[in-house]
Amino acid sequence: MLKNYTIPMKRILCALSLLLLITACDDGNLTVDVIDFSEVTANKCSTKDVIYKVKDGEMLFIEIPASAFPADVTPDGVPIQVAINSTNKVTYRKYDGDVSANNICPTVPDATPNLKEEWNATAGTIQITSTAVKSTNSTDNSTRITGYTYNIVFKNITFQKPTGPQVYETFVFGNYATTVSQLAFGFNHEVDKSACSNKVYDFSGGEVFTLDVADYDVLFASEVTTTPRTRLISATNKLSYRLYSGTITDDYFCAVTIPTTPTLSQQWDAVDGIEATSGIIEVNTTSLGSDFLHTIRLKKVTLKKGNSEFSLGDDYLFGTLITN
């Protein structure tokens, strides 16, 4: 009789062990939802600092100050890092119908479609990598910056869902693009020497192009040239483009104290030259009656501000200067 009971008991114990193993592998609470907006175009609200993506009845948006997206390039491997907190927010929403900018941008957003679910990010980092978008002139190989593209990735982000937290080690938000006004370079190329220094200027409204060389008297000597006089852009031979908030005159620079207005909004400085390769200042001098006409050209010069740069091209006419 003992033998008849032993066999069924082993079978019962095996069944109980299998049931316990299955139960241990299911925590009963973890629900992983997949959201992906990486291929959706990002837009920004015009009246507030919200960058959003919409896909049918889903929306993913970031509330972050515009200062997090500077008009500059980030160094390689050094993205902008913004901590997710009560100021810098990331939110996912799901609606019962197709959504649009009207559900997030207005002061009073549209009430329909109805919100079904919302996830709020409670931790993590927003990483932003910026690159310049440039146009190229194929004739002279000059470039101009037309905007910036910001690649946004969330790192170690925790979303608090109605069913509990969900964590992504890496979540790709995607690209957000901006445009910038191209620098006008509206010069007439008839330059003058400053009344108070050896700097050579070209003015146009709020734009100022300045050439400041160490040996002005040699480079602009009153002698006709048979071959161009050249200098490399360097710490002593400087070229700068400045953009101001209003019209500039020579008096602005000759004032003992620089006036408070107009204010400087942008400054681009030329990159140091390389012998026979780039960053070359070239001056040709011809006679003009009893005067001398100096034609100044810039060869393969690059202007830089912060980490952003653009090229003036293979051969840029800085202007002509008349001396006695």
C-alpha cells in the first residue's frame, strides 16, 4: 500500500514545483509599452518653448528653454546635457483621435480629441548634439550657415505611467531643425582707413568688416606692385566681421568709451592662415592719378564664431582703398 501512495505524491510535488516556477517568472505588474517617434518631424510652438512630435493619436513633447538650443555647433563627443526635472519636462500622451499642434501650442489647447493616457518623465538627461546646415556656392566654393540641426536623445529616462515606471537607457527623440538669417555682407567694397588707427573698415548699416594688420605702411605702401603683397591671417594680422543692432560709423570705434548703443550681436573672426594654402590677405596696388588704389582680396578665408564656421570662398574681394 505504501508503494501505491508514493508514486502519486511525486507527481503532485513535480506539478507544484512547475507551478511555482511559472509564477516566479511573472511579476504581475511589469507592462512594457513601445513608443517610437524617431522618424517623425519635430516642430516648435511659436509662442512657447515646447518642441513636439505628433503621430496619429500620440504626442511626445519637450518643455525646455530656448537657450538649450544655441546657434552654434557642439564639439565632437560633447553634447549639451540638460537634466530632466520640474523645469525641463518630457511628456508622452495618447488620445482617442488624431492630434495636432492645436492640442499643445495655444494658451488654451483644443479639448478634443480626449486624452486617454499620459506619461511624465521623472528622471534622466536630455542630450543635444548640434550641427550647422550650410549652403554652398559652387562657383567660388563659399559657404553660408542657413540653420542648425539638433539631434535629441534621452538617456536613462524614466517615464511614470499609470501602470508604473518604464525606463529607457537610450530613447531617440530625433532631429529638431532651426533656420537662421544669413549674414547680408552688403558691402560696397570701397573701404576706408580708420581716423584713429591703422584699421581698414568697410561699413554697411550695422555690418562692419575690419582688417587690422601689423605693418599697414608696408602692406599699403604708395608704390605700384608687380606681384601682390601678401600676409597670412594671424594674431597680428586680424580680420573680423561684426554685426550690430544699429548703424555704425567710424566715431563708434574712435570714441574714448565705446557707446552703449548700438550693441554687438555677432562677431566672426578669421581663422589663422596656412602658408600658400588658406587665410591669405593679398594686396595689389596701381596708380590712380596722383593717388594709389589698393585692391584687397581674401584667399580661402574662413570665419569662425564659437564652434561654427563658414568660408568666404576661394577669392573674396574685401575692397579697394585709396591712399596718397
